Amino acid sequence: MRGKLMYEGKGKQLYASETDGELIQLFKDDATAFDGVKHDVIAGKGELNCAISSFVFEKLHTAGVGTHYVRREGTAEMRVKALDMMPVEVVVRNVAAGSICKRLGLEEGKVLPYPLTELFYKSDELHDPMINTEHAEMFGWATRADVQEMRAVALKVNAVLSEMFAAVGIRLVDYKLEFGKCGSDILLGDEITPDGCRLWDAETGRKLDKDVFRRDLGGLSEVYHEVANRLGIAIAFDA
Ligand code: TMP
Ligand code: ASP
């Protein structure tokens, strides 16, 4: 049951629940890009993202990755453990795309020799600048040990998800993770959906993620449905 609204982001809301230490994460139908400059509301997007994220968190749990996920609890709602979030985004890249191409002059599609992790400071105002471990430690966003653990978990997630997507003909190009603390544990929080990943069809290279919205390449709902269908995810919530 949803209680008081505790936090609102561009794509999600977090509500108190009747259980101490647990929150309800609601996925909104809003689609945003370029730090909210481009915005649209796409009916059914929240439900799709909730279904995909729940499926992925269950996979990760089975693989031994600690996450905030408790269970899916409604059409676009999941119950999560309350975390003290670190304002650091961990990006993992298998293939060059997006900002790394601009930053380093790489060609989109270049396969990286091994998975690369990058850190960004979560701040819309500053457009999520890239940072390193020293910045995180100096400004109190995360300790060196926190960063080490987040990187290790991010790479484990990469192994699990790359295999999961490869099995259904999808290439996991890159993605962003956010972590938080729950007592002394560091848990994976936030969401894992095509909003925060780049997913390309393995055969054709067709984009199956939020780049279709960012770059006006077609219908977002259609490609998110395709990702869900390929993974065998039932969208409708059946309590
Ligand atoms: P980038 O190429 O813009 O740095 O993004 C890399 C991946 O991380 C891409 O799949 C999108 C995702 N991402 C977010 O979802 N939110 C963010 O704030 C950032 C920086 C990246
Ligand atoms: N996540 C950011 C936004 O929603 C940036 C992006 O995805 O382009 O505005």
C-alpha cells in the first residue's frame, strides 16, 4: 500500500509503505532525455519498465547480486528496500556508443577490448559530469572501498545480463547502475530498463532502447515491448 510521497525523479516516484525500511517505487509513463529537455508521456511505459526491471532484478538476485528489489506489487509498482543512495552513477560499456564516442572520438559500435566502467556524479544541473574515485572520496559521495565494490558488482551484473540478452539476440552495449547503502551492505538500487541501457539487435544493430526516443527513431513503446517479448516477460500484473 502506498503511503506518503518521499521522492520524485524524472521517471519514478518513491512512496513510504506500511513496512519500516521498505518503499514503493512507482514507474511513471514519462520519457525524458537530455536531462529533461525532451519530454513526453507514453501510455504504458511505466508498466513495461516495471515488468522489465522486476524480471531483471529477479535474475540478478538468483545470480547472487544484492539488490533493493523485494517484489513487483502492482501494474507499475515494485516494493523495494529503502536505501541511502550514493550520488554516483556507474556506467558499464561493452561497445562504444553515446558520450564516450563524443568524449574520445570513438566510432559508435567499436567493440571495447574488455568491459569499461565509468563514474558520473548524479546531478541534472551539472549534466552528470564524469568523475573519478578521488572526486567521489574527496566530496564524500562514496568511499574508495564503496567504489571498488560498486565496480565489482557492476561487472558481475554485466556478465549476467550480457548472457541473458545474448540468448534472445540482443547485444548489451552499455548501461547505468545506481547503488545505495542499507546498514553496512551496498545494494543495487534504482531500475534496470531500456531507459538506462543501450540494447541493439544482435543481427541488424537496430536500437531497442531509449535512443529511439532521444533520436526520434520510432516508437518507444514498440521497442520496449519487443525487449519484453524476447525475454518472455509478461507485462500485465497478476497479483
Ligand atoms: P552515456 O553514453 O550518455 O554516457 O550513457 C551510457 C549509458 O548509461 C546509456 O545506456 C544511458 C545510461 N545513462 C542513464 O541512463 N542516465 C544517465 O544519467 C547517464 C549518464 C547514463
Ligand atoms: N536520463 C537523462 C534524462 O532523462 C538523460 C538521458 O537519458 O538522455 O533526461
